Amino acid sequence: MQAETPPLCDLLLIGGGHSHVQVLKAFAMTPAAGVRLTVLAREIDSPYSGMLPGYVAGWHEWRDLHIDLGRLCRFAGARLIADEATALDLDRNQVRCRRRPPLRFDLLSINCGAAPEAPATVGVSVKPIGRFLAAWEVMKKNVRAQDRVVFVGGGAGGVELALAARRALGEAVKIRLVAAEFLPGHGAAAKRLLLRKLAQANISWSKGVVSADGAQRRGSTPASAEAAGTGVLHFADGGQLPFDHLFWVTGVIAPDWVRASALATDTKGFVRVAPTLRSISHERVYAAGDVIHFTNRALAKSGVYAVRAGTVLADNLRRAAQGHPLRTFKPQRRLLSLIGTGDESAVASWGSLAVQGRWAWRWKNWIDRRFMAKYERLPSMEAPPLPQPSPLGPSTEPLEPMRCGGCGAKLGAAPLQRALSRLPLQDGPGLIQGIGDDAAVLAAGPAPLVLSIDGFRALVDDPYLFGRITAHHSLNDIYAMGAAPTSALALATVPLMAEAMMEDDLYQMLAGAVTVLNDLGVPLVGGHSAEGAELSLGLSLTGTLVAPALAKGGALPGDRLILTKPLGVGVLLAAQMRGLAAAAWVQSAWRCMDFSNCRALAVLRAHEVRAATDVTGFGLIGHLTEMLDAADCGATLRLAQIPALNGALEAFQRGAASVLQADNERPFDGWALRGCALADERVRLLADPQTAGGLLGCVPASRAAACLKALSNAGYRQCAEIGAVSAAGRLLLAGER
């Protein structure tokens, strides 16, 4: 009998906004049995808008205002998909994505923020915050004395950012605030206090309505991610205002994909929700934050409401999955606004009342840091399983409690066929009979065949990305032999879930593998599927030799050792499991793994590579030792030249390491270490096991520089010459020379 309730309901969260981080924390503290959480987010570090002006002013660091979604999702047991939504297919319960197949859902929650309503493409909008932060940093580096910086928008956000910018940019920069109205929704006292602060900060305030033309750049300055580029702001009355840097802090509209969906929306595309935060048109869809139109009364686009709605949204998503009555969200009638003035002071505005002081800034700072601490200081805990939720739609049919083994553990014919039918047609020059028969039939060619098999359990939340990484990893053995892959067989294992969820995970995983294989002209010709404890995929690859095989033992003294990819996958995955790795580090590792060595092999071949291997589970030192043993040679490695993935060395410093690390360090017994020790992070990195790692090749010294240049041009930006083969002796040096 199953030890716990298998997933029966797919709860998909679009966006990592202020409400959704609370949903994740709530489900982490009290899991809902049978509910699988997935987060689809464009930004894996979710910015907290309340601390943005403090960051601009220089009071906060970048890390202070970002919630690490990767770490929070792992704590909550949720899958994190780093992509963005492009459309909703509400008839099929699917969300279409920019870079991967659609994601299915049983329940959908939207907390993705809003899009800027700026009337032109010139300048930079403050929303989305992630893009604004990058542009702001570029502008700060390039701004000059007497540059004209214009903020368009007279709300609290625009005023606060203009005052923060004064502290960041200094007195020599000219700053102007432009808007049709100053501090709408605030009382006369708050307006008076903040107008005085603007004057004290030497910030000009202009009242005006920006025309439909918005702004135009002068000359031929190209559009870019930065705010730079002299231009002119046009007003409805015909007036003009020149600028050097332009920022829009104006109103917002719903993202295009929300406006284009079948959801009931208002005139700006915001999702119309009932007091329960459920869509008034689609009972499986919920929303919160800036993307909603609250039907009971209009709410300001303020992060305060998103924060307040978070607990109700989390509770209602749980109740919806379990078939319980929903709660009502009751936003307060009047908000207390704490508006920073860029000088460690703030104005507290509440209705017609307003006061200013350093105490208000300290209060605001305390509130902001307390909110962020909830998602930075994550406790370690295990919650007991809860009762199975009530069925939610056709995908949550009751599951047989006693599961068969053997052939009884195969996936059902219907979901298997549906998943396979969604894949593109698989074909190849040597394929006679592929998927659909008892076995594949391939035409045997005159070239020798190369056979390999590899695979593992899911190491990433996204089954599509997992399929891609598995394909890259499995193909590496073929490339290491200098062969061209020709066909593939798959062994796919999917954990017990609702049938629709099993079908979709199988499809996503195979689709990922197929996109990699088919890009190389390699058809998936068949395979086997099974039900198991966890998602896993294995691929059996067939290839042909179009040139002499690259054996491990072909190295000669004097050859240079070329590595095509950086190291650190194993320690980063270990750090991620322990909550010690930043999400950005892990995403960088995924990108490195999701990059084929196909072009690297072609470059190595073109530069007379004599021997090659792929760096995988035994680490660089293990695989290199095998090569040297086979060639009866020695080598000198230079630690300073060995590339590392971002965060890998710091992960070692934080105490993370792969379970294979100790065994992988045994080959060091045959190496002499000079200027370094076995405990050094850079030395340990050599024993770190890699998944979908790089190729290690030996090329003649005369070809090494050209080989590295060609590899870099082919996209291997962190390729490196890491040492040289010698007649005898194995030496590890700390320095470059």
C-alpha cells in the first residue's frame, strides 16, 4: 500500500508575487496531501516592491529585496519552472509558455504583477522590477554631471523613486518629476510635506499630460536595456521636455496573455475576481495582486493588498482542492502609506492625516525586513500527511491502493498512446520501423556501430528540462567516442499520480528529450514506460563512426588538455537540496547542462584531438586519471585555469558536497599537490561529479590556442586549457605558472 497520498491535483501558480510567496510558505508549513504545487515564474528571484526605493537610494542591497524562489519552492515541495506564460488555454486547462510545452493544471492561481502602461517604448518602466533594476544599474554607471533624469508618474511610487534617485545620483544631476496629478488619493497634508521634500532635494515638479507620442530619442541612439539616450518627452498641450534618462512610474495594465484570455476582465484586462479571489468566469482560476479587478470595489495597485490577500488565497486554494467552502477577502478601506524621502526619513500618510520623521522610516524598514525575513529564515520541519482531498474534476479519479509490480507497473495504454501522439513524428535515414511495433528496425550501414546507455532519476523540477538534460548527458558518451548519434530508445518511469498528471509528466519528459535528439537528426525509435517511485529517464543511444574512434589512451606528452564546460554541477545540486544554493546559481547550472557537446566534438576533431572523454560521475580527476593510465602518461594541472560554475566554490565553503565526493577524491593519491591542499575548494572541485558535463580532449600544443578560440566562437564561453600531458609524474599546481 502507498505510504502517502499520491498527487491528484495540479495546482499551478503563475508568478512569484507577494501573494504567491505566502501560498508557498503556507503549503510548506501545512502540506495538502494529494496536491502538487508548480510555480511558473519569469524571475527566479522575486523582487519585493516595498524595498525598491530603499535599494535605489542605497540603503538596501540587491539581496535584501529579493526572495529566492528556488529555495522557497524546495522548502514547499513545489516545482519551479523558470519560464513565462504566453497564453491561457482554459478549455484544455493549459498554460502556454515561451520556451517549453504547455503546463496543465487543475487549479490555477495568477499573481504575476502587471505590465506598464507607458505610451512609448523610449525609456524604462519601473515594472517589471527585474528589468528596471538592470537598467538602473547601467544608468548609474553612465550618468554624467548635468544629465537630465525624468520620472513620469506622480503617485507615491514616482515621488519616492525621484527622492531616492537624488541620494543615489548626487546633486549635479538634474531630476524632474512629471505627472498629470501629484499624489492622487492622498490628502493635502501628505502632498504639502512631499512637495517640500522635493524642493529641498532640488527636484523639479511639472504638471502635464504626456501625449500619445510619448517620447522620442534624438539622433540615432539605439534602443537598449538602459535608460540612456537623449530624447524629448511630448505633452498633450504641445509642450516638450528634453531628457537624457527617462523612467516611467505610471499606471499599469494586465499582461497581454491575460487580456487575450477567455477570463472575465475589466477594460484594462485585469482579472475580475469575486471576494474569494476566484475568477467570476472560471471556477478553477484564482488571482491576486496587481493583476486583479476586485468586483466589490476598486483597489489601488498596491503591494499592501497583495500581501494582505496572500493568507486568504493560500487558504482558498487549499479549500478548493479539498472541496471545502471558500473564505472571503476583506481589504481594509484605508491604507497607511509610508513614503520614503531618500534621507532615512519617511512620510506617513493616512487619509487626510500625514506626518514626517525618521521614526516613520524606521517603522517602514522594520515592516519590510520582517516580511522578507519570513522567506529568508526557513525552518526545517516535516509535516504529517493530511487526509486526501476530495476529487476535483476528471483528473482526480480514485487510485487503486494496491499497486502491481512487474509488467503490471507499466503505464496504461491510453495515457501512453496519448503522450506519444503529442510528440513529433520520429524519422531518420536508417529507420525502417520505429515507435508502434514490438521493436525498432534499423538499416545496418557499413560504418561500425557505437552503443551506449545512460540515465538517472529527475534532478530538476521541470520534467521537460529534465528530458533535455538527460538527452545531452546520454549523448556525451557517443561524442566522447567521436561518433555521430543515429537513434535512441527510452526507458521512462513515472510516479503514481492521477492519470492525467502521469500522462503529462511522461509527455513533458519525452518532449524534452526529443527536442534535443531531433535537433541532431536522431529519432526516438521506441522504448518502455513504467510506474515507479519517482520520475526517471534512461536513453540507449546508437551511433556510427565516421572517423577513427577517440579512445581514452591516445594522449601524447606535450598535448594540451582542453575542457569544454565548467565544473560544479554536483556540489550545486547538493547545496540546493540542503537550501544552501542561490536559485541563480542553480539556474546557471541548468543552462550549462542544457547545452550540447555536439559542436565541441566537431571543433576538437578539426584541431587534431588525439583522445577524449566526457566528464561525468567520477569527476574531472577521475576521468583524467583513466585517460593518463590508458596512455601511460603523466600530466600537470593548473587550478587557476580550471573553470567553475557560478557559486560552486562558495557551495563547498557552505559545507555542501555530493555523496560521491569522498570516493571521487581517491585518485588524488597518485597526484602531487603543490601550493594547494586536498581541502581547498578548487582542488575538491576536480572530484565533483558532473551531469551533462563537458568533454575533455587532448590536442597538440600547436593547435591549442586555435582550438580554444573556435570553441568560444561555438558557444563554449568557459572552455579552458587546464594543463598539459607529460611523460611521467602527475602534478597539481595552485598558480597559473
